[in-house]
Amino acid sequence: MRVGVVGATGLVGTEMLRLLEERDFPVTELRAFASARSEGRALPFAGGTVTCEVLRDGCFDGLDLVVIDVDDPLALEWAPRAVAAGATVVDNSAAFRSDPDVPVVVAEVNPDDARDAPKGIIACPNCTTMVLLTALAPLHRAATIRRMVVASYQAVSGAGQPGLRELASQWTAGAGREEALRRAGTVPDLLGAGEVWSRPIAGNVIPQAGSVKEAGYTSEEWKLVHESRKILHAPDLRATATCVRVPVYVGHSLAANVEFERPLGRDEAAALLAVAPGVVLVDDGHGAPTALEGAGIDPVLVGRLREDQSQPNTLDLWVTGDNLRKGAALNAVQLAELLVQD
């Protein structure tokens, strides 16, 4: 296939190029698009390099597939232009997820939806939704989720390169002041606000990921609710979330309390998860996989699986996964593989 990657120099775009090569995707031509500051930059790919271009009239001509990972306004402008040029679009932005004519697809959960894309655009969900539903879908198919209460612990890489830089710079600044603060016997005020977050992220937990929207919920929280309903084909699913930013470089984690329509015990749930695609059940006596253990690998890790003692038909579980890999780049490549199969 002749493939274009828009946002090729970002965290997700870089991972996408790596995965296309790792998974031996049949690329006969690759075009990489980025901002003007990256124009002409050579990116490694398949033993050679590909030169970054900027978006311009006619840039998608001749392409079969365009994968987009840029901000919503750019995606809104350029995804339809890619379709008009004859390409199918896999979009990692939030620009089209609420469009009824654009399927939102997790490869292991609802792959058949990718085959019904009237506008020629297939949307990937938010990385937090992706990690969670990869684990919950097999349980939903078996017992139907009635309600879920979710708390997410989201890595700074979800905010891109600026998020990584801000955490790294604040950790460094904090380390440099440690001895002086110890000698002075003072309680540190930590660090000032950064450019990405209004409060320090290093050594801190910020209980607000995304911008505040209706009813006091953030954009990240509403994405998780609405996208889960669409992906699971469960428009009446009752769901609520609290999304939190934590000082972790890579790896989103979630604690989920999930109520089902029928009794679903821990043993049955564990058996389902043990054979679920894209899932590894960590059940070694501790069952507490960390974000670091889930970073850099394809599957999501599930642990802390237990029956809620406060109400019937309810399980608690912990899920963690690489937000750049499975949460974004891998799913996009998996959807491209579905298109090749068709």
C-alpha cells in the first residue's frame, strides 16, 4: 500500500513508523508529513530514510491510506482532503469520533465496524479508552456491562513532547535543589507552574486531565464515556470517570469498578481475560502490573481482579497499557492491516 503518515515526527508518529516496519506492513511507498520546522528532515524507515514533507495541495495524490495524528483542527481540514484524493483515513485525533458516520474502532474489540465507514474515515479512540476497553470488551460480551466507575492515572506523554520535557525539567530542577533544601531545613514549595500544566507535575498528582467541560467533567472524562458507548454498541451504558495526570513518562493505568447484568465471578472473568486478544492477565499472586511493566509492549496488562464486596454482579480490576503504542500507534497500524486483509 502507498501510505502517508501525518504528524510523523511526534511521539505517536515516530512509534507508528517503527511499528509499520516491525510488523512488516506492505508499504510500497511512504510519505511522511510534519510541520514546517521538520520539512526536509530524514526519518529512519525500513533500512533507509523518508524525507518529511509539509501538507500542501495534492500531497495525498496516489496514496491508498493516510494515518493522521495531529490536533483536531488540522485533522478536520486534511482528513476529508485525503479521502477526496482517494485514500482511506485512520485518524488518531478526536475530530471525528462523535460523527455518526465515522466508526470508532479498537482492533480487538469491534473490527467489523472498520468495514462500514461511509465517509472514508476510521477513528481511533482516546488512548485511555483504548487501554480500558481492550480489557473490558470480553467481559462485556459475556455478561453485559451495566455501569462502570473509572479512575485513570495518565502519563505525561499523553500531552506529547511538551509533557515529557516539562516532567523531565521539573525532576531535574527538583533534584538540583534537594541538598540545599535539606540543609536549610525548609519544606520545599516544589516547583512553579509549567507551560503544559498550571501546577507542577513532578512529585505531584493533578486530578484534572483535559479541559473542563459540561457538568464539571473534563474533555478526557467525556471522551471515555461517549467513546465506550459507541465502541461497545451500548448507548445506554452508565459510566463515570475521573481522569488524573501523574508523573509517569509512558503508560496509562486505570482502576475500574464494573457492574454487570448477571453474576460474573472472579474465576470466570479471569478465564475470559486469559484468552482475550491483546490482554495479558497478571495473576502471579500479586496481580498488580505497573505502568512501567506495560510500557513498550503491545498488550494491556490486567491485575487486581476481585469481586466487589459492597454490591452484587460487580468486579474491580486494574488495567495498564502503553498509551503511545497500544493507546495510539499500534491500533492505527492494526486498522491498516484490517484494510489490507479486505
